[in-house]
Amino acid sequence: MRTISREEAKLVDERVAKELGLSTLILMENAGRSVAEEIIKLKKKRVAIFCGKGNNAGDGFVCARHLLSKGLNPDVLLLTEISEIKNEARINLDILLKLKPKIFKINAENFIFYKNKIKNYDLVVDALFGIGLKGEILGLFKEVIAAINSLAKYVVSIDIPSGLDADRGKILGACIKADKTITFLAVKKGMLINEGPKYCGKIIVKDLGFPFKR
């Protein structure tokens, strides 16, 4: 099975931007749409998308928009302030906000309320952290991950389960245990070693709209 490292994935993004003119915004659109397509196939009605603030969250916002276009109305749960979401992720969040989806902000004060809601969803989408994560997950993010792992009926991770080191397959403080991971370009090395197989579930590789080559 072809694998790719965190650094190689970054270099591919830079190359396609320079050589093909495919911006991060376009790649994010292709990623989020492909995740939504896979979710539609699962025929789950009640969907929650848990989002951080980086590009992984941006994929989640695009996914939410495409689910809306297919007649689903997912809950989008933010673990950060909107003001902290920047660049392409913010562009996609702003688009989503104009469509008036159900967006909720989770914080320490209301965490128990939203924790208790997790068991009511048919499917939870993990868009918290992508392959760029290096430091350990702490605080509210760690609590939310533990709640998802213990209460969610079915979990789909975008690109990689949040908390899994993309190169080493090690757990960075806490990690989403996915039933299915939808990754892009190629399987990340850490998915196949150490704790990776235990936390990724079924891995599906999707393209991003261009032929992939190193």
C-alpha cells in the first residue's frame, strides 16, 4: 500500500499550487465534498461535525455545506472561537454561516450538555485536528475526544483520527477512535504502524482533483 509522510503531503500541496494553480481553497473543497459523499452512502440521518480551527476544520465546514445541499442538516460543533478560525477555513465557515446551519460553540461551561447529546447522533464527524498536529492534546479537546470515543455510535475522521501522529502512529495525549477514516492522496505512514490501525478503522483514500505522484 502506498504511504506518504506528513512532510511529503505538505510538499505535494505546495507543488500543485505552484505547478497547477490549485489553491488550498480548491483542495479543501474537493476534500470536504468527498467526505460528504462517503457520509451520504452510510445513510445516517442525524450527523454532528466536531471542528477545530485549522484546515481540517475547513474540510469539515465544506462537508457540512455539501450535506446541506443533499438535504441533511448536520450540527456543527465548534471547539474554538470563530475569531480564531483563519484563512481558507474561515472563508468556508463564512460561506456556511450564510446558509444558516445549526452551529454551536462548545466550552467548559456547556460541555456536559453537549456531551450528553453525542449519543443522540447517528454519526459523528471528526474534523478537530489534521496531519499537522505535533503537540499533545489537552483540556477541552481531550475531554471531547474521550466523550466521542465513549458515546458516539459511528465516527468518521477526516484525513486522520485527531490525535494520531501522522508519521509515527503514536497517540498525542488523546485520539479519536474512528470507524472509518477518509484520507487524501495516500495513506499516511502513521495509520499503518503502532496505534494507527487500532484508531483508524476502515481507511478510504480519496483524490483531491489531480493525479498524485511524488
